[in-house]
Amino acid sequence: MSKKKSGGLGKLKGFVGNQLFIPFIAIVILAVVNLVHDPAFFKVVLGLNNAGYPVLSGSLITILDYGSELAILAIGMTLVTAASGGQDISVGATIAIAGSAMLRVLCGGNTRPDTIQAPIIVAFIVACIVGMLCGMFNGMLVAYFKIQPMIATLILFTAGRSIAAWINNNELPIVPDPKFAYFGGFIPGMPVPTTVFIAAACIIVIALVLKFTNLGLYTQAVGINGSSSRLNGINPTFIKFLSFVILGLCVAVAALIKVSRLSTINYSVIAKDIEMDAILAVALGGNALSGGKFNMWASILGAYIIQFLTTTLYKFNVKSDALAAYKAVVVIILVVFSAPVVRDYISRMAKRFAPAAKKEAA
Amino acid sequence: MDDKRILEMRGIDKVFPGVRALQGVDFSLNEGEIHALMGENGAGKSTLIKVLTGVYVRDGGTISLKDHGEVQIHSPQDAQKLGISTVYQEITLCPNLTVAENMFIGRGAGTLTNWKKMNEDADRILSSLDIPAKATQQLASCSIAVQQMVAIARAVDMECKVLILDEPTSSLDEQEVEKLFGLMRDLKSRGVGIIFVTHFLDQVYEVCDKITVLRDGQLVGEYEIKDLPRVQLVAKMLGKEMDDLSDIKGEQGTYHGADANEQIFEAEGLQSDAGIAPFDFHIKKGEVNGFTGLLGSGRSECVRAIFGADRVLKGSVKMKGKSIKITKPLDAMKNGIAYLPEDRKDDGIIGDLSVRDNIILALQVLTGFFKPFSKAQANAFAAEYIDKLNIKTASADTPVKSLSGGNQQKVILARWLLMHPEYLILDEPTRGIDVGTKVDIQKLVLELASEGMSVTFISSETDEMLRTCSRLVVMRDRKVVGELSGDDLTQNKIMSTIAGGEQ
């Protein structure tokens, strides 16, 4: 019997040590808090929207919908973090740049065009190129010039929104085509938000990439020991560079969603502080911000948890300008609990109880 | 406890998941004694040291110190307060700070530092111990040996009564080792008890008074140095009578294929940016040769140039008579050249990755970015080599950094063998490794050669090279100064060639 017990404890301890433990506990706590506060939180309703089409609504749908951009960014941020041991703080600003470029192509320089001036797919491809160019710029500074990621990306962080405004002569063009709004809203007749499909597509793509290429192995090897990696034939400089380019692509997809939600852009507000949430998503997933090993799914889960938290706080009538302070408190708790020191302590406490249980059983 | 006894460990137990690292180990140390702690990799030496220094909390047993009685040591700080200091194999100081800062860092009594006094104090200690360093010098500008000594000076100044030296000599050359021994004898005469962990038998017999041998986490025994001849020590460490070390070279070392005279690799006027003079080099199929010379003579730099690890400046390279170009490691790998680097920790292992990922890495990179091995395939590769090289690991999923040094080395060896190279370069594969594994590796090298693999073998221990290599390239001051083979392969001849050939 004692064997059985220690086996159970061992499993429990294994789970405490698991990377998904903290995100999982966070979800449980958030769910319980909401359940106690207002069980209606979990209600998903199929209703009609303004345009008369059936759509799903409810807090859970909101989380999936608004968590999409963050989840997509978390993918790129995880790779950048793992490979370079640093973070890209310019993603909010580069979303503005890519979004602005997209608008410029769609509206052709007019503020209020009657029709779109280029197909949406062309505009999106341009945004992708612009996003990747920004990534290349950051990646070049980090990988080839060996500048610390946060310093390197500080440049676009500072200048990005001005560049975005300059692309459209500081005008705020509005996209006339209702189809463009589908990406950040609903496709008529489809009750699930389009963003959910976009995020799912991105997650599937990265899952396939990680399965069918060595991106994961190379990125981790470079992040853990660049010098060893080089002697094993990997090009650490290129892998770091590549991670920033991939993040650039994620930025372009996020920009599509962000711009589509409004069909226009506000240079100083669009995707504001989203870089911090993206970095947090990576950290919440239990990934070391100093690089090396990573768990992509934990980061993506982390992104949705942050959105879960935000939505929860709105439900508690926290004003949007006070949101950050509340979030900070929760974040501190989560980060402290995911710190190795604290986890070690917890597992030591668990161990202290384990022998006692064994003795009793004996 | 008798008067001279300063440390007494009784019945120490330590359990890790799946492994009993220590089982009822006793260890004691007297004042003014240099006590060697010996054992193979994984015998529990490091674990015992870490228990003593509070890095690990022991699961059973007692530790008593003179003047303190029985003590509980929960952290390295506790150990330090009790006068137990450790100097590790890898320098754990900060290279970007000055010598004085390194000696006093973390020991400030208040928030203000009296720089002048600190530097004066440091200089006084350094000169009293005859350490050739200045207080204001940046640590990185000192040689490794001096850095090691600074670490010792730091420990000594903290009023340490027990000084633990964990393989301090593995990166030092002979003269440096001699200096270190001088320092150790000096400390001994001052009544410090020194625990000395090393793999070099010569060194044990040169400075130590007593030997404690561990095997598989258990105490084998404690011996006076004069009562334990070398052969017996080795036998005790291995737990069996060992095959005669010098007898491993025989028929198995020679390759008899029809293409035995084929030149596998040739280099002409090869030079890299690591500061070596251009050199010529060649190796035949199934040949084992080596670069020898003092530490820093450029032997590693030569093989790094062959592998493309350093930037190649000029020279031409041929593989099997065909001209090739090697500008980066991947080029060399594509041509069937494998390189096990000198610095296992910084250039070899990818610490956080699993044993499996570490083993498959080179072959995986060679196979291509878009062709990852399936999980089953990777597991099969890992299992094959864990078995073949007898790598001691809990599982293939264990992070490689948690393995002992010798097993880490085997993992890296497995990585390159999995690639089935035609030409294998081993740079110090036996450094910091126990005798048993050393012999394993030497045997393996000869076995591989007899199967037709060409091997270049570098080692600081010349007898090891004499045992394995049929030809030695001798280096001095970053130049190739001679080549020895056949009857010239003797210790004396190597020495005289290194020295300049006059004697």
C-alpha cells in the first residue's frame, strides 16, 4: 500500500515539476473565481448580430477571439526568446507599421476611397513582407551585430509608430470593403469568429513546422549553447536571424486582425503594450526568458490565459485604465510561482510530507 | 574525536530519483593533511563534496567539525561560515572583475568599500602565498592556473579550515600544477586540511597523505598513501583487477584493409585566425596519429583549423585525394570529418537538451533541416549508443548536464560515432575522466582504427598518446616542430623534441 501511495505522490510531484503546471493552475483558479462570481461567465449563446447573422457570443468566445493576436505573437516570441535569449519589444510598433502598409495598399493613398484599390490578399502579402523586413532589421542587429535583443528592438519600438503614421501621411484611411472586416469579425453565416480560425491555422502551421523540420531542435541548441551548436554544423547567427523573421510574419498576421477589427488604424493606440503581453505569455508558459528549451504549446496557452485574465477583470468592472495595475498583481503571483526557487521549495515541502505518509503506511 | 581531526562524516546517504548516489559513506580529515578522494565517474565523489558544501542536503548521516561538534549544513554559505571552502574544476570567479574584487566579492561587511584597503589586503595575501598576480589586475588577464590560485587565495582568506579542491589541475600544464602543489603544501603546513579530487594518479602520489576510495556510492576504504600502491588503487577504484594498461595496444590497433595506404586527409599550409603557423598534415586510412606539445602549443588550434572551427585563412585541403574546401564545421562534417572538442562544457554538450537529442544532433544536422528523425528512430539511435558505449544515464530523456563528466564525454563521442565519420578528431577526450572510462576510450579508438577509421588523438598525458598513436606531430610555440613514429615514439624523444631536440 505504501508503494501505491508514494507512486501517487511521485506522479503529483512530476506534475508540479511539469512546465504546464503553472498555466494549468492559473486556468483552474480563473475558472473557479468566475464560476463563484457569476456562473453566467461560461454561457455561450447563439444569437443574431447587427447584420442579422447567427453568431456565438459569451465570455469564452471573447477570450478565444481577442486572445488570437496574442497567441499568434506568442509563437514568434517563443522562438525569438529561445534562440536569442532576449525579447522583441517592438512587436506593437511593427504591427502598426505592417497594418499601416496594408491600409496604404488597400486605400491607395486616399483617406476615403469608394472601393478598395487592391485585392486584400495583395495587401496582406505586402504586410507580410513589411513585417518580415522589420524582423530582418531586428534580427540583423541581434544576430550579426550581436546587440542585445531588447536594445536592438528598442529602435523600432521608439520609431515604429511614427513610421506607421508616415506611411499614410498621418491620415487615418478607412477601408470601404465590408469583406475586409471579416478577418477581425465574422464571416456571414459562420457563428465562430474568424480570428479563431486564423489563430488555429497559425498554430497548425507552427505545429507542422516543428514536426517536419528541425527548427525546434536547432533553436533550442542555439539558445542553450551557441558555440557547441556551431561545432555541430548549425549556423547560430542564421537561426537567431530566422527567429526574428518568423516573428515578423506573426506580426503581419496579427496586424491583419487588428486593422480588420476597426477597418482603420490608430497609430498611437493599435496593439499598444501587446509586446509585454506576448513576452508574458512566453514566461507564463514556464519558458525561461534567458532562452534555450521551450514549449510552444505552453506559450500559446499562456497567451489565452492572459486574455482570460483581462476578460475576467472586465467582468469585475475594472476600468480599462486600471486594468494594467490589477494585471500586474496577478502576473507577479504567477511569475513568482513559476520561479524555480519557489518550485523547488514547493517540491521540498511535498517531499517532507512524503516520508511521513510512508511511515504511517508502514 | 581526536585532537587533530577537523572533519568527520559518518554514514552519509544521498538519494536521487532512481539512484542511490551515496550509501553510508564515512570520510574524515585531519589538520594539515592532504587527502585524496578517488573513484570512477559516478562513484559519488562530487555528490559527497556537494553534501559537505551544502549544495545538496543529505538524506542521512552526520557531519561533525572540530570546534563545532555536529553541524547542519544547508547552503554553501553555511559551509563557508564553518570554514569549508571549495575550489571547483571550472573557475567560478568573475573574469571581468579585478583579482581583488574577486577575492572579496560577497564578503563585504558593510555597504561601503574601502578600495585602497581591499587592494592592499589582496596584495598582501597574494604575496604571502607567492601567487603571481596583482590585486588590480583583471582576472581574465591571468592564466587559468593563476585564476585557480586566486580562487584558493579567496578560500584561504576566509579562514578556511577545510579546503576542497575539485579537480583543480585538469586544465593546467605541468609547471602550473607544480606551482599549485607548492601552494597546497604551504597551506598544509599552516594546518589546513585539504580534500583533493583528481583523476591523475601521479598527482595523488606526489602530494597526498591519505586516500579515500569510493565506488558506486559506497566507501571502499581509507588508506595511507604508502600502504596503497598504484595498481591496487586502480583495482580498488574499478572493483576488479585491471587489465594491464600498457597492454591494450596490440593487433587490434592496426588496419589491414587493401586500401590501408590511402591518404584520407591531407592539408598543406593550413592556417587559421587562431594564431598558429601554417602547417602540413596528413592521415592515412585506419591510422591513429596525434598532436602533442605543451598546453597552449597550438595542438587544439591545428585540429580546429582542420574542422573549420576557427576561420581558415589559407592552405589547401584534400580528402581522399580530392580537393575540398572547408570554411565551416558543416563542410567538414559533410566530408566525413568529426571533431570532439577540448572544452566539453562550452563546446561539446548542449546542457539542457536530453541525452537523446545530444546524441542525434550531428547526424541530424547532416541529414538536413527538413528531414527530422522520427521519435522512434531517434530513440533507437540513442538506445544503440547508450548501450554500445555503456553510458550511465537514468534514461535517454535525462538532460545531459545532469550526467557525470565521463558519461557526458561518452554522449559527445556517441554523437560523432553515430555520424560514421571517416576521420575522427578527438581533442582531449579523456580529460577529467576516470581511469576506467579512459581505458574504454583508448580501446575504442584502437578498435575504430582497426575497422578503418582514421583518428587523430590529442591528450595532455603522453603515455596515453604513446599507447594509442602510431605517429605523433610535435608542436612548440604554435609551430609544428617535428614528427615521430616507429621507434622514436618514446617519452624521452617527445620531451626532447618539445624542448628543442638538443638533448
